[in-house]
Amino acid sequence: MMTDDDMRHCLEKDRQIERLRAIMHRLRAPGGCPWDAEQTHHSLISNLIEETYETVAAIRAQDDDNLREELGDLLLQVVFHAELAEEGGRFDLDDIARGVSDKLVRRHPHVYATSDASSTEAVLAQWEEIKRSEKGDSEKPYLHGVGKSLPALLRAAKLQKKASKVGFDWPDTTGIATKIDEEWAEVREELEKHVEGEPASPELAAEIGDLLFIVTNLARKLKIDPEVALEGTNGKFLDRFEQVEKGLKAQNVSLEDATLDQMNEIWNKAK
């Protein structure tokens, strides 16, 4: 049986979103915080991006305490933007929540209506069909608007994934590996024309883009998130370069004064 303390605790938990909204409103109100009062949707873009990446980093680190904090910072960005919109009479946090709730119900007819989608593949296909219908994209090109706001690597993977849903895909990784060899050969051909120290030609840049695209395709085919894979390599590079720095320091050599041979020697040991 729920005690009075239990009930009070539940009520307090239920009211935390309203508490956050009230704090945000107070910070923006006259007599509140000068910094918060100056912010606009555009001025907060970098904050939104930063908090998103910090949340992703917490997920990858499997750090629940940090994840809770970063999700809170990310939620703050949503509440902040909602407050700005409400001040302008455009929409508020309730409109945002209502919109996404309605969307979830519409796009899950197998849960909330009579549609039959018993597998993940069927659910995703149904989702895409409903999404295209809602956005009036049924008469537009199939890849219209896919990932247009994403960074290039993420967009490449998303474009390839959607094309694969209608059968436009490599049958296996062997064909992709062969294509990687072809693209690398074309990069090498353009490199032979390149003059060291000069800007790369548009042709060389295009060939490198083709190579990156097909390598991304290989990752997707192997069900590897290319962004996660690249970030793993970034972390590995960072750790090894720090070992190089420490090794040079032990030899009383600065990074600026070290030769490439000295750095490579320590790097190879760190591997």
C-alpha cells in the first residue's frame, strides 16, 4: 500500500518537468539572468550540438551518472527553445510533446490500430511509408530530403541504408571490397598528378570522396556504425599520440623539436 511519503515522492517526481519550465521562465523574465535573457534560437545552436555530442559520449562510455547529467543538459536545450517559442506565441513545450506523441501513435498502427507488423523489418517499412505519406513525399524522388541536415559521413550511411530497402545494394561484401580497390586505384592515379604542397585538384577530392563513400558502405553492410567506428579510431589515435608525447618528455624532447623518426619509434611501441 502506498504511504503518504510515497505519494508525495511521486507527486514531486511528476512535477519536475513543470519545475524546470518554471525555472526557465524565471531566468528569462525581467530581473532574471542577463545571459539567458539574451539568447535566441540561433545563439543556442552550438550549445544544442555540444550537449548532443556530450550525451553520445556518455552513452559510449556506459557512464550512467554522466548520462543522466548530459540528458538533463540536453533536455534543458529543448525546454529553452520551447520557452523562446512560447514567448513569441508560436508553440510551447506541451505542443512539442503533443506533436511527438501523436506522431508515435500514427506511426505505430500495429500497436494502436489494426495494422499487422510483426517484425522489425515490417515495422521500419511501415514507418517509412507513413512518413512519406505524412510529408507529401510520395510523388517526390525516393531519397528526397534524406539526412540533408546531417554531417556527410552520417548522411552517406543513411542514404545507403534507405536505398538498400528497395534492393539497391551490394549482394555481399566481396563486391564492395572489389569496389574499394577500384576507388583506391583511382585515388592513386590522381595522386600521381598531384604536386606536393599544392592544393588538391577537384578530381582528386572527388575520388577521395568516392573512396570514403564506398568504405562507409562496407561498414553499413557489416552492420558497423561508421561514426562509432571512426570515433573509436579517434580515441585510439589520441591515446597513442599522448604516449608519444609522454615518451618524448621522458627523453627531454618537446613535440616541436622531435623528429618524425623519434615520434614514429614511440608510436610503434605504443601499438
